[in-house]
Amino acid sequence: MFQLSECARRCSPKLLNELLTKHGLSELSKKIEKKKHGKPFVDIVLSADLPTQEEIEVELRNVQEMTGGAAERLLTERAFSDTSLDLPKDFDEWKNYDKALWLRMHAPSLFKSAVTDSVIEDAKSWITYRVPLIDKSVVATKTKEVSELVCHHYKPRGRARFCYSDPIEKGHFVGIAAYPLNYARSEDGYNKAGELEPKHISTAFEIYFLYIPIEDEEMAYLSIKVKEGGGGQKDAEVLAKTFAEQVLGKSDLNESDRVKYRLHKLQDLNVSFNDFDDEDMIESVKVASVVLYHPSFPATMILRSSAKSGTVNMSDISECLKLLSINSLNGFSIVNAELKFKFKKNEETDWKSKGIVPVKISTNRRSSCNLGINKQHMTVRKYLRKWGIEGK
């Protein structure tokens, strides 16, 4: 939960003074004891006019949102990889709040890009299709077309009067982030005189279109995510079809192109997941849990492996079945499973991962998977395709 005083306390007085000066406010007193500048900072902010106060609050809220372990690593990686950025000499030794605040003030474009990437990585329930392989650089140029197709989809419902779109260009994928205007809503607020009054607010919601080429296999992914406020799965499906037609030149995208998941490979209790390419740096795969269905049982059965066990593949699940006097999964359907991919330690650690990538797979009607689009997750997807767990 965001608290202005607590966020300020975690930032250095030097950077807070720079923020205050930027907004034309007085600086913190040098006589304030260490780590006790939270309340004095709030007092200065409250002395400003309401728009300035709100702007500072938003800036520091943005900072706090990017101070978690993964987000802070992402910001640091981006900062050091940007050769045009003149970082302070001791930047790598700074605390996470100071890093985020400095970048928010001195590299707003880099900061915004990192926020978008962090949001994309944390988004769940992507709808993914297999689509033709094209020149990915073409996709990022289609912001105007994407704004138009989003507006065309939502305007009959009185939404998306405006829609701004931003290109997303990363190492292994490209995409477009669209921001259509949502319905207005009313919230109580205060005017400049401090009087309570209703505020009519019109905000945007987010839609992400990601194009991820898999060149070795002559195919690509199209992943769509409609964030909260933009509608349900049906909207994402329609938008995916329109995007495929107008941006990728595929006019017949349908349910058969949708990425689906099957867990039939786990029916073999002796299955081995060990055919890894050396460059992928995967040490092992362990089946952490399965949910089983049998028509003669009144409910599904959940089996979990030992968290501390060093076994891999289906070993722990097989032991659980033996305790239940079940020697085979013949007749059972595996409706859900979690696999844990353990990566070897590497100096080039991905910003999002700590070496273990948990993969949660559901084979229900929606057929879904929790994987994102970072480098290690794409490596995991490679093996799900190879083993037939992921397919059309």
C-alpha cells in the first residue's frame, strides 16, 4: 500500500530535494535526523497547490511500484545497458528507491518502458495463437492501424472515442500497447479551494498485442491481453482476429490456431525430461503437482510432490500414487499440472527469474498456461512444444 511519508523516508534527502526543486518547492532542512524526513517532506508537499501535490504523489507512487526485486533488477539492467545515460558513479550501490526515483526524473522514457515490461510480465491469462512468420519490424509500425481497429471494436458500445498506441520493441519480440478511452466515472474529490465535490474521470484501459517470432520453427505467436476494464475473453478473441488480418495479413485466424495444452505425456509415470540443449542452461524438470479426474470418483484428486525432495520428472507423483495403491494412470485424465524448470546458475540471470520457472498448465475448455514472454519463459515454451504439451 502506498504511503507518501513512508515512500519519502526510503528515498535520500538529496533526491527528494531535487524533486521538490523541480516543482518549485522549498527543500528539506539539513538539520533533520537521518531517516526522519518523511513527515517534513509531506508537510512541504501539502503546502503546494493541489495539482502539484497530485503530480508528486503520482511520481512517487510510480517509484514505489518499481522497487520490488524483479522490477528493480529490470530498471538497473536497462540503466546500465543505455550507453547514452550518464549515470552517477556509485549508482550500482544505491538503494532501490533512489535508483527508481533518479531514473523517473532523469530517464522518463526508459522508466516508462520498464514499467510497461513489468506490467506485461505480471499479466496473466494471455490468449495466444500460432500465426505466420513475418518481418517483425513491420508490426511496430502499425500503431495507427491498431488504434483504428480498437476504436472500431469498442465505439458501438460508447467506448474508445480516442485510442493512443505505442510500439513495443524488444530483443525477441515486438508489439503494440493500445490505450483506448474507457467510460467516464464519478468519484468524490476536492477542488482547489478544498471543497468536496464530485469529479468526473475518464481514464484509459490497456490492450497488449505481442508478436513473438520463433524463427527456428518457421512460426510465431500472437498473444493478446485485454487489461481490467476492457471486457472479457470474447473481446480479446475478436481483437486477435482483426489484428491478425490487418497487421499480419492472416485473414482466417480461428480457434484451430489457438495454442492449446495437453498433459498426456505425464500419463507415463517413467517419463524423462532430460533432452535439453546445452545452451538453454536447464538443469532439470520436476512435476510438482497434478490434478486427476476419474469418471468413477466423486471429485478430482490433487497430488503434490515434496517441496524439499531432490527427485525429478514424475518420481514424487509416482510415489504418491503407490501409497494409494494406484500403479497406472490409465483411465485418469490429468486436468491440471505444475512443472518446475530448474535453470543452471548463470551470470546473465534474467531479471524476472530466480532460477526456477514454475509452469502451471490447465487443460480445461480455455486451455491455459501461466508463462510470460521473458527469455527463460520462451525457452520453457520451446520444450513444451517439443514434448507435445503445447500445440494447436
